[in-house]
Amino acid sequence: MTRAMARPGRRNWARLASLTLLALGCGGGTALAETEFLGGGFLVVKYDSCAEYGWTGTHQVLARLAPQGAPGNPEDQTQIALLLSTGTIAFRYDNVRRYRYTQTIDEATYVWNGPWSPEEPTMNFYYHYVGNIPSADDTAIDNLVLVFNNFNEHPGCQVDAYLALRRN
Amino acid sequence: MNRFLKRLRALRPLVLSLPLALLAALPARAEYMGGGYLSDAYGCERYGWPLGTEMVRARLNARQLGGWTSELVLNFAVGGSNTYRFRGDVTQAPRWHRVEGAVVWGRLYDLGSRTQIRILSVDLAPYSGGAISEHAPTIRLRARIRNFNGLQGCAVTATLMLNTWDQPGS
């Protein structure tokens, strides 16, 4: 690969070009010039509290976050999308910049098979007291720990999300 | 000759059980899994990728938890993956480790001999500082990679949140 990439032939340039297009396509998921953070981490189920719903252990996750008040973003709505291997959880909330304060999720959409958006989401979370609280002027959010309750709308299901994100 | 073959056959269970015994003697390795992002790309413009922030999933085996090498696997959100294997602990240090590994983009490539990795920091997330041990289920790892993806002169930083999934108590 090193040799091939160091002196790319036509085929390699073609591959790189397609790669670039792919990267551009993935980055261009938003219609407006919003401020977005990209990254990932993991979800971990606590106290085996979700076993009855089929959730156990650790799950790799990719994540997107659009903090409120940043250029191109709403003033009163932060958006987070958790891209799991087999589904997506996306939600909006008005960020209260306090630790251990239960953040109320205003809208949530769960895509496991067809989008499902409950009238009033029961899932909520708070920021771990050692981690970051997202703000409009961050460059990196490398220590974001969301402590979820009623994760994925499952009553009593407790999941922690550990995320590292950076401004795109 | 027949007698010799009979003796050899008698030894067969031993021959079969030896590798199994050796396998059982290896310490159980904790595998970390999670994800994060690539950033601070330098010298990658001519390849067209990576340029901005790139989402990745990752797996990590640290040498200090058993084994002869450390291993990092990056699965890029845009497809493709890199594996990195180096003879060093996953510990913050100024040294660059020589890396062996593989690159997958449509087909399998060898990473070549010029790729290097440097561990910029290890934190016991969400806290700062600390070191990888059997009692450290959650870590944040930052590593700088030279000749990333086998691309000569292209360097990136990987920032990853990782959790052990196969250890009791994790």
C-alpha cells in the first residue's frame, strides 16, 4: 500500500477520487451551514438494567452533535445523533449547562425499522460531573459522558454514552 | 517400522493437546472497543483524504495486558480500515513505534514499513491521567500516526473513547 500510494497510478488516483467523493457525500448530510461536531465512542449498559429489552454490554457508536447558539444552529436546540451499528437514535433538547441536571428531550426519533418518534420521549440524560458540557464555542468535546435513563424508551434502562467529538 | 508408527500414533493425543495447553496458558487479553475521530491531518492534501474530522470505530489490544504486541484497528465511517501492530505498551511516551499492519479499501494492502505510531495520551475517562491496567475498563486514547493509511507523508491524530467488553466487571 505504501508503495502503491506513494506513486499512485491511474487506478489509485481513481480510487482516491472516489474516496474523496465518498467523504464529501458523508460530510454533506446537512442542508444548511450548521456547526457540527463529529466523532464517536461507545455505549455501555449499567447494572444489566436493559437485559429484558435485549441490550447488554458495550456498543461501538458514531456520533454527530450540533450545539445550540453556534453559527448556523438554533439558539435553543441542541441536536445529537447516535449512529449505532444497526440503528440510529437522534434527539433534540434545550441544553441546560448544569451537571447532574436531568436534560429533557423535546423530540427523539428512533430508526430501527422505520422512523419512530414518540409524542413525549421518556428517555432523558444528565452530564457526568467530570465530563464536558457542550457549548457553542468548543473546538473539541473529547470527554462527553451522557448518563441516560429510559434509554431507547425502555423503562429503567440505564446506559452511559462516552463520546469524543471534534468540530468538522 | 510398524512399531515406530504405533508409538507415533500413541503420541498423537499429546501432540494435539500441546497447542491447546499453550493456548490456555496465554493470559486472557482485555479488548477495548469504541470509537472517536481522526483530526489534525497534515500532508494528506495530495491524496484528498483525510482532510477534516473523520468518524471512526476502533478496537484496541494493549501489550501490557498480555501478549507480545499492541494492536489497534480503525474502521472508518466512510468504509475501509487500517490495522496497526507494534511492539510497545499503550502508554504515553515521546517515542515512535514502528508499525506493521494492513489496509483495506476494496482489497487488502500491506501497510508497508514506514508507518509509525506515537501514544500522545492515555486517560482513564472521564478522569484525566492514569494508565491502562486490568482495573481500567474505560480509556481515552490519543495517538499520532505517521504515514497513515500507508500514505507517505500523511499524518493524523486519532482520539478514541474505548471500553473493555470481555472482562468481568467492565
